[in-house]
Amino acid sequence: MKIICIGQNYTDHIKELDSKQQEDPVIFLKPDTSILLKNQPFFIPDFSDEIHHEIELIVKINKVGKYIEEKFAHKYFDQISVGIDFTARDIQKKLKENGMPWEVSKAFDGSAVVGKWISKSDFDLNKIDFSLTVNDQIKQVGNSCNMIHSIEKIISYVSQFFTLKIGDIIFTGTPAGVAKVCENDKLKGFIQKQQLLDIKIK
Ligand code: MG
């Protein structure tokens, strides 16, 4: 399986990072080795002094697809959750300055946290509230209505380049509020009031 991530999908986050909005979705990949194993803590890696949390709505692909039309994209997933796209911001900054690919800062082991999957059927996909707390304080709040590119658009766009396969996961981008994590922090991720993710930083 592969993890496809969308960058710069919320205006408020683009502003906080001083990035420039692109016309097309910004895409990068994480390998399957980036998934943080269930019930494991996240260990801050030695190579970074600035690991940021990015809470994101995620969807799991349930059908093989290529060149998926936007109007049919909803047929390609039935489960959603929240995930964390951990980012070595210090490294990413250097890579960006040099016009280099981001992978080292984004796709390292443990950088993809995947929450408990729930059925999308209980939600209006264009109006899903999600949030992240750090030590029980709210740090990031998002709503899918503020996405620049909708989930359907993302699936359609991405499938022009990559065949989507069963079990692939799409991270749909983070809202504002990204910040550094510290040892002993406890992070919890929610869709509306439902807690779907709970990890400790070590
Ligand atoms: Mg992200």
C-alpha cells in the first residue's frame, strides 16, 4: 500500500508557513514503513530538532481506480479517520530553500499516524469538523469545508498519476496550528467529538 499526502490544502496553513498557493493539489508520498505501529509511541528522531504535528482528515481507498472522475470519487472510499503527518520542519525548510524534494522530512519511519477508521456514512463530507489536542489543549481545528481541493477532487486528480489500490491511504492536508512536539506530549485526534487517535511522544 501507499500513502498519498496533499500539501497546502488550507489557506490558513499556507499563510502560517509563508507558502504560495498552487493551482493544482500539491502531492507527496510516504512509504508503508512510515506508518506508526498501533499503540506505539512516536520517538522524536535524532535528525530533527523540530518535529511538527499536522492533523489531517484521511480516507482509505476500497477499490482499484485510475482516471477516476470527480463525480464517481465517492465510490472509492467508505472509511475516514484522522491522521498525523509528522514533519521535520527544520529539514523541510532547508530542502524547500534548495528546491529539493521533501521526502526526508515527511516520509521517515513513524511519520504517518493513522487513527481508527469509521464509516463515512454518518457524515456530510463537505462539513466534517476535526481537531488535535496536545496535553488536552486544543491545538488544531479544521473543517473539510475549508479545503481548497475537496476529497473527491483529490481522488480524481491523484488517480491521473497513480493507480489507487485497495488499502491506500490519502492524507488530505492540515489546517493552521502546526507546532513542535516535545517529549512526553500526549496527542489526541478527533472527528467531531469522537476520539480516533491517541499517541505519546518520546
Ligand atoms: Mg500535511
